[in-house]
Amino acid sequence: MDSEMVLVLDCGSTNLRAAAVNPRGEIVAQASRPNRSLPQPGGKPGWTVWDLEEILRKLSQASREVSSTVGPENVKALILTTWGADGAPVRRDGSLTYHPISWMCPRTKGIASEILKWMDAWDIFRITGYQVISFNTLLRLIWLRRHCPKALEEAYTWLMMPGLLVQRLTGEFHIEPTSGSTMMTMDLKRRDWSSTMLELAGLDAGFFPEWSQPGDVIGYTTEAASRRFMVPRGTPVIVGGHDTQFAILGSCAQAGYLTLSSGTWEILGVRVDAFKPTRIGFENGLIIEADVQPSLWNPQILMMGSAVLEWIREMLFAEIERGDYAAMIKEAEEAPPGANGLFLVPSFVKESGPTRKFKTLGTLLGLTLRTKRGHIYRAALEGLSFQLREAVKILTEATGFKAQGIRVVGGGSKNDLWNRIRADVTGLPISVPVREESTVLGAAMVAFLGIGRYSSLEEAGEAMCPDERTFRPGVNKELYNRLFKRYSEIPVTLESFYERVHEETGQR
């Protein structure tokens, strides 16, 4: 066992994990706890928030479990990543003046529409790289200004989720660009605050901490935090940030490759050396965030992912436990390419109006009395792959990036049938790392850089990136080319049709 390790706290909105990683990029020990948002005490029905103390309690349990396995003395640094968009105002002592509002909370939907009366959506995108989405952090700052101004007036500063947790570990306040770029408040080209956007919430840059950069030592664990998390007192805490960007880094995608983070949702992203918002990207739901490295940016597209497959499991494969897809895959392999003419459209890309985005509205076309559940599962894999091909087209046209392949990470990378279909449908090689956990690996690379084990991220990548397997386009490529043309012809008017049906039946 390598005696030098970093402890990664990888905090997702559904799962909280601690992982000890050695300088070769191997996860030596890990533990996890479930995470969830909760109804806001005294709030309106549907309002959801995060219980910061519960998150810290579960994280500390996972950390102690890992640390006791590897030995606390071997933990040389700690780094933390979380989901984006969520944060909270805090006092000088770190106490909250308002609950961290969850990205799942609907309270700011009206403000998302209202903000478009103040600014053109294209202007917002050109400044921030972001579409107007109901859970944008800026909208919650506006909501607080209107409905709970005392929370902002009493606050010393605002911290995103990584900052809230790190403050409890070190007592230090910080914000960094990967999380900041999820707020719709940055002038992303300058990687600094946009006064134009902040003024919409009656704020200025002085309300926020000074910028830190991933890899900086933000502080050291306090005595109380060291006991709670079972790490040596004064352990360096390295600046982490938004998990998506760390997953892109930790994917170890080679030059010319896009990165697909495949889970409940799929995020297709790329690292580029300039911030260049384009109309094509804007009109097709692209967002752009700040990369882990200061000279790079991450254009990306969000799509439906294995949530579709999980729905099929629940509806048609109820005897199969969650996460056990072997039987489903076997039945899908027995179905022919094209699933006997069955098409599954997982979501619609286009939406009228200025807030264009993927919608979670899907459809099945071509059902017959001979359709089996294996056909439906295969059609889902194919439909998700057709969706990916559309996203590749949008991303490459919007950025000018010449894609030579796709690096797939996350739970969806483990499905070999899906990877073969992806390669056939896109016409691009699909590479998959033999070791998973790209977010953890990316964070560990930055942590080892922060404590000086490696002199650059490039050096860390050479030492830590795992081997890979590659799936290349095969004999079904031409068939899928023909089927993709049919898939693309499915009229978008189906969207308005379904919306009318849903309205008439009282469903949303």
C-alpha cells in the first residue's frame, strides 16, 4: 500500500462518498452514504433545501470509515467536489442566514421567465455561457432579495456548496471558477464576476470571497474537523469545485476526444482554449463552464441518460435489482440492430422560445404485437446513441472542435453493448477507462498537484490515468446511418402534440 494518499470527498446530490487515492490513481478504499434534499421547514409545499449538518455528518462517517482502513497518518491532503448551482449566504462565523436551496426546488421558476423581460437570453449566454434555467443560482439570489432580504443583509458572504463544506473543515471562505461558472453571474471570458448580472440581484463582487483556483491550498483542517473526519490535524485542504469539470479532467480523454459522462443524465463536454459563445450553441441548449485549468473552458450539452434505462427496468424488468443490467443487456443483444423498427426518442432537443433545452419528454414509435421487452431496451440504447450523435453534431459545429473519438466515463461506460452501439451510431471510436470514478481521479490529480507530488496536471495524468478499452465502428455502422436519418425525421411537432395531451389530461 502506497503510504501517501489524498482523501477525496465526492459529494453528489444523491450520493456522498469518501475515497482514498494513491499517486498511481488507484482507489485504495472508499465508502459512501445516500444524500437527499428535504422539505424546507415552514416552507411552501414542494420547496426543498439541503441539510448541511446532515451532509457533514454522513461525509464524516464515510471519511472515518476510509481513514481507519488506510491509516489516518497516510492522508496527506483533502479535496472536495460537489454538484453545481447550489449555495447559501453565511455570517462571518460560517453560520447560515438561509437554508441552501436545492436545485430541485421550484420556487424560482417564475423568475426564470421574468428575467427574460430584463435581458435578452442571447446576451446572458454571451456573458455567462449559461442558458436561463429555473435553478440558476442568480435566480435564487434574486428570490432572496425579494422574499427574504434579511438573509442577504445579515450575510458576510455567499458560498457555493464546496465553499460551505470547506469552511466547516478549515474556517476559511472561498469560491472558485468551476462552481462560480454554474451561477449565471460570471463574465466567463474574463473568469470574473459580471457586474451586469450581479446588479439584477442588487449585489456586487464585494459580496463574494476572493477567487481561489483548483489546486490552491485554501487552508488546513481545524482540530475539531480533524477529529470528526479522522485525518491528521492541519491536513492541507486543496481547492476542488464542481464535479462535472473534475470528471472531464479525470476522464483522461486524449487529444481530439470529446468526454461523455454517462449516468442518470449524460453530459457531453470538451476542453477548449477559448470562450466562444455561438448562436448554434445557444439555440441548441449548450452551456459553457470554466475548466479546472484557468486557460480552458468546457462547452457541454446535457441529455437524458440511464434514467431512461432505469424506467424500463422498473416497468418491464421488475424482477431485476437496481443496477443489475446483465439480463437486460442479454435480451437486448438477442434483438436485431434496429430493434425490428422500434424507435425510442428519449427527449426532444428543440423548444420554442429563448430558453432552449433538452426536455424530459420521450416517445416510443413502432410497437407491434411481436415487440418484446428486449426490443424496447435495445431501442432505448439506440435512441440514446442517436441523441448522442445529435449532441456531437451540435457541440462540434458550435465550437469548431474536430472530434476524433469519444471518451465515456461514469456508470453508463460499463455497458459494452451500449458502447458498441455508440461507436456504430456516431461513427467514432469509443474509449472507456478500465478504472472508473473519473470525478474522484480528477480531484485526486489536482490534490496531488496542490501538495507538490506532481509539478503539473500533465505529469499527474501520465502517472495516474488508467489503461483503456476501445470500441470501434463495426458492421452495423451503415444500418445505423440509415436509421439515424429516419430518427431525425421524427417531427418535432410531436412535442406540441404531447403537451396538448398532457394539458388536457391534467398531467405535467
